[in-house]
Amino acid sequence: MNKDDISAQVAIEFKSIEETIRAIDDILKRASSGKVHPSDATAGATYLSQCYNGIENILKRLVRFFEATLPDGPNWHADLLMMFCDNRETETPVPRLLDDDLFLKLTSLRKFRHVVFHGYSIKFEWEPVKENLHSIAGVVRSFKERLDKVLP
């Protein structure tokens, strides 16, 4: 895989993430008018999970691009994030892409996604979902800014 290939693949992921963020914005606009439906929490949680999946897909592509080994085992999702940390303990060919703040935000989203996939979405409460909905665009923007320094 060359730089043009990885750049094209990352651009496709970001396009999907941006479409998802527009759907999130629609939910937040509706909610700001006081019209929150129980399905908004479910939809919002699903959209947040999709945004995290997109970021994780980008990280997996970067692992392959830099010819590193994808983590495996029961904690591979967490290990994948750790591979890209500024303060990682193990040396790897992948770039140090995540500062402490971004790592913590992505870890929170990863854990949230786990709950979404392994729970009953009908039981989601609006307030915790709303907090994540408000922060996701900034998290994605920070991730993209860091990534642009690695793949200009």
C-alpha cells in the first residue's frame, strides 16, 4: 500500500464519519427545541459507535500501512489505541498519534461503543448520550488534525 492508497482510504472513512456527524447535528438541533424522542438516544448512541468504528478503521489501516502487526486477543481494541499513544511504552513503527487527552476521549468512546453493542439500546438515557454527541465533532477534529501531521 502506498501513501496515495492510504490517503484515499482515510478520506473515504472521514467522509462517512462527517455524514454521521451531520446526522448527530440533526438530533442535537431537534433536542435543543425540546423535542427529544426516546429513539434519539438510541440513534445517537448508534451514530457515536459508528464514528468510533470509523476512527478504529483508520487506525487499523495505518497499522497495515506502517507494516506493523495488528493486536489480537481479548483486549485488541484497547491495545490498538495504545499503539498510537504519545506515551506508549512499546516501540512500534506506527506514529505517535494520540496525546493523553485524545487517548482518554477515544478510550471513553471505545467503552461507550462496547455498551452500545452489548446492551439494549432502548434503555439508553438521553443525558449521557447527549454529552457524547456534543463532544464527538471535536474529538474527530482533533484526531484528523493529528493525523494530517502524519499523512499530509
